[in-house]
Amino acid sequence: MPELPEVEVVRRGLSDHAVGRGIGAVEVLHPRSVRRHVPGPADFAGRLSGQTPTAVRRRGKYMWLVLDSGDMLLVHLGMSGQMLVQPQGKPDEKHLRVRMSLDDGNELRFVDQRTFGHLLLDQRGERAEVPSSVDHIALDPLDAEFVPDAFVRALRSKRTEVKRALLDQSLISGVGNIYADEALWRARLHWARSTRGLTNAQGSELLGHVTDVMTEALEVGGTTFDGLYVNVNGESGYFERGLNAYGRRDRPCGRCGTLIVREAFMNRSSFSCPSCQRAPRPRG
């Protein structure tokens, strides 16, 4: 699933190509892609047509277009969603789900092979210019209002595994499986380490690695494994080349040479170095 760097890359592309462009005809080609817009596809298309995006914002893995009517077009990419800017008349993508014509001769296209992503016309929540449906999500570490000390205190007060805490979007947003594994590798912490045992210094160091790894990924366009994540121009990201843990099972650790291992975690995978990231001792 695209994480903060990938979503931020797409947000920047939409900001360049969609802000200030009037939206004309809107076609919903697969109703599942607007399933959370309760009034239905026809209402979604009718309300969106004629509006103009004035800004594109993001929180964690969610982004939204602020519209001149006061509505917000929320975009969640899910596992395979893409927001593409294409010239009108270009052949449709195989998994095109929603098409929005723009007044500059381009189209904004939502393409989603697995249809886990969705679009939603939403209203403001309690916070300024944040849709109500994501108002509960925590700030991400690249947000100017993020408070590192408050995060470290909240992290240490949890009674859970450190990786599970990093994936808790009510604690910190934008971190997913890839960048959690990379930050933990840099911090030399095993994913099953208890948050209760972390010192302030360890919590601060871990947060620094989370921020650094996502910033580095952002600089090279994010991480693309299977070609499903691309920016608005259809280009892939290149951070896969800089990964030290995630997806590197049976490859040597870049620090000590021990082979990276893969372990089951929350119906997913967790990758770590068994030497640099010692697993906690079983209780009892």
C-alpha cells in the first residue's frame, strides 16, 4: 500500500496539474470506487462537475482536493490506486474507475486494479481544511505541527510492540510496513520490542529514523515494487534501491552481513536482521 512518501509525490503532482482547473464532465465507471459516497455515483458525479480545486492537501496516507464550493474530494489510493493526469482522447487504462475532465484539455483519472481505494466528496471536520472522515487521524512526522516529544511520550505509554505502534494511525500517520521496517533496522530495534521498555532517547532516535527514511524516499519518488504505484505522469519511484530490510529476505545485512529474515506479522511480513535487531526474550 502506498505510504506517506508515495502519497505526497502524487499530492504534489495533483497540485501542479489540477489546482485552478475547472472540472467538467465526471464519469464513474466502477461504483465501488465511490462506495463511501453514500448518495451514490450519480450524486458524486453531479456534485463534483463544475467545481474547481483550490489546493491539494495530505495527512498521512490520505490526500484531498479542496474545492471552491467548500467540499473536499478525498482520495485514498488503497493497495493499487493511481491518480493520473492524461490528455483527453488517450486510450483508457485497463482499470480506469473514475474520469474527470479538466478545462485545460487533460483528464484526471482514478485507476485502481484491486478497487481497494476510493474517492469521496466530504465536508470539513473540526480542524481547518481537513475532511471529517480523516479528522481523527494523527499528524504525520512531516507536518509542521507535529510535536516529536508528545509522540515519544505517547509511544512509551503504549503497551504493545513497537512496530504495531508505528502502524497505529491514531498515534502517528503515514507509516506503513515498508518504512516501519526500514526505520526499525536503522534504530537496531526488533519489531516485537515492547514500547514500554523504550527510553526517551530510543524513542527520539526511532522517530528521527522514521522521518529520515520517508524524506529520503520522497526525494526519489517513493518506492515501487510491482508497478502499481506511480506518480501522476505514470512514473515509478526508485527508493527500492535504498532499502536495507524490507523485501530483502536471505540477503546480507548492510551493516553486519547476517542474512535478513522474514517473519509473519499481522497477516503481513516483517523483515529484520537477527544480529543487529535482537528479538526480545520470551516471557517466562
